[in-house]
Amino acid sequence: AQSVAQPEDQVNVAEGNPLTVKCTYSVSGNPYLFWYVQYPNRGLQFLLKYITGDNLVKGSYGFEAEFNKSQTSFHLKKPSALVSDSALYFCAVRGPSGGYQKVTFGTGTKLQVIP
Amino acid sequence: DVKVTQSSRYLVKRTGEKVFLECVQDMDHENMFWYRQDPGLGLRLIYFSYDVKMKEKGDIPEGYSVSREKKERFSLILESASTNQTSMYLCASSPRTTVGFFGPGTRLTVT
């Protein structure tokens, strides 16, 4: 069975510092990987995805993620954090077959950017 | 702009009531989904639909049913609400093979 692990419930970072939100996955075959962000009392917003190609994926709001096949990781990064980046972040994965109903979500990481 | 709307942002119901949560998408997507979100558990798929009148169970369908009479509308039904169904409910839609677009969520409290 496929799975996603977000090992940190919360990440604190000072404004202006680089941030990393970690994600590791387990899936049969080549993965489809996603990051979503959820602001308070809102639905999830899509940030970026990896399907194939360049291991460094650029997404919305200055975020990027690095796919590492050997470490089965897909960490979310941003060079300089903003207070407005404070939110809940979800990593998600699915295998190469099946549609979006096969996506498995992680438990979420709360990012707190401190002014 | 892509849009998924949910009928209520906040809902309070009593144990045993029948509850309807409505979701509408304006993107002509084939697929629609209902998830529940609970702290520490992430998102869990309740049901999804890949076409009008078609539905499949997700990971946690017990206590829920769904209805999709029109392509743009997907309803989640709690036949007899219970306190353990207090949660945030998220609807999403997607074309066949790409990412989902989520609605703003309905926070349901069952007392």
C-alpha cells in the first residue's frame, strides 16, 4: 500500500530564512507527487506537482520541491520565508496507475513563520 | 477561474439527524470527491464519483452515502449523524488524470 510521511507536525522558521517542509513516500512504480497548502478555514490550494522530468519542481508563491528517488523524498522548500506563508502544508502521492482517487495525503505540517 | 463551492462553511446538527452537504463545480470535471479532514489524520477519502450516477467507495465510507444526479453537483449524505462525524469536510473535483481542485470546506459539528 502506498503511504506518505510528514515527520514534523510543526516547523518554525524566522521570516527571511529558508524553509523546508519534509515529505517521504512509499509507492509501487514511479510516483506522482503533490504539495498543497491550506490557510486557516480554507480549502486546499495546489502548490506544485512532480510527474516526470527535472527533479527540482517550481510552483506557486515562490515554493519549489526536490524529488529524490533514492531517498524517496519530496521536500518542499522556499529560499526566504514570509509571515504570510504560515499555513498547513500537505504532501500527497499516487502511483503511476489509477486516477486522482488513488492519491494518498500526508497528515500535514503546520508552518509557522515568526516575524 | 476554477471554482468549487460548498453549500455551507459551518454546520451544527444533532445526533440522529439526516445531513446533506452539497458541492458544485463549474469546470465540467468528470471526477468529484468527498474527503474528511481530522487533525493528525490528514485527508481521508470518503467517496468519489467518476461520472453522473457513478460512485465508488473510498477509504472510510461507513455512515455516509453520496448522490450525483448532475455532472456539476456531488452531494454527501449522513443518514443518521453521529458525534464521531464531527469534522471538516472537503469536496474536490478533477479532470481524469490531473490534480484536484478543492472547495473551501464545511466544518460540521454534531452534538
